[in-house]
Amino acid sequence: MPAPVRQPAAVSPEPRLTTEPAAPSTEIQLVLSPVPSFPRLVEIERRIQSLPGVRTLYVRDFRNGVATLAVGLRTAMTADEFGSAVRSLETPRFQIESVARNSVELRIENEAQTA
């Protein structure tokens, strides 16, 4: 009977630490929904651009009522801090759906009434 062939042991990569708090950044990805139309997106974009900490704002993608924006900030802040700053706008009202490392997902409240 032939000797069993030994398989090399699988080497698993070291896990990345995800428990550390997100570091402040000058670049944030912002995901907004629902956005009923491109003209409405432009209007919302102007309001976010008016925030004092926002340096640049570009639409990266807009499909099926979901807009992805790249936001450049004047000073570094965490995604949580940026989400709170956007929520300070009177209109439209935003609800934070999720916050990740350098990304914030916001839901626009009562959009059907304001569109």
C-alpha cells in the first residue's frame, strides 16, 4: 500500500484588526437613497456642499435611486462625525443607515413629500 501523501498545511493570513476606531479622514464615501431624480440629486449635492467642512463633492454613481458621492473634507473627521454634520441640515432630513471606516450610508426621510 502506498504511503499517504501529506498535504501542506494551509497558512491562513493574519486577521486584520477591525476593533480599532476609524481614523479621521479627509475623504468620505457617502451613499444616499432614495433619490427620485438627477435634478433632485443636484439639489441635495448643493446643500451638502454648503457645509463648512466640505471641500469637494463629486457624484461617483447614480442608479436606481441610489447615489454614491465622493466627499473631500477641509479637515479630517470620522465617518460618524461627517454623518452627524450632514444630519444637521434642515432639509432634506437624513437618517443614518450605516457607518463604516470611511463610508456613510444615509436614507433621505420623507423624500416623496419633498421631491
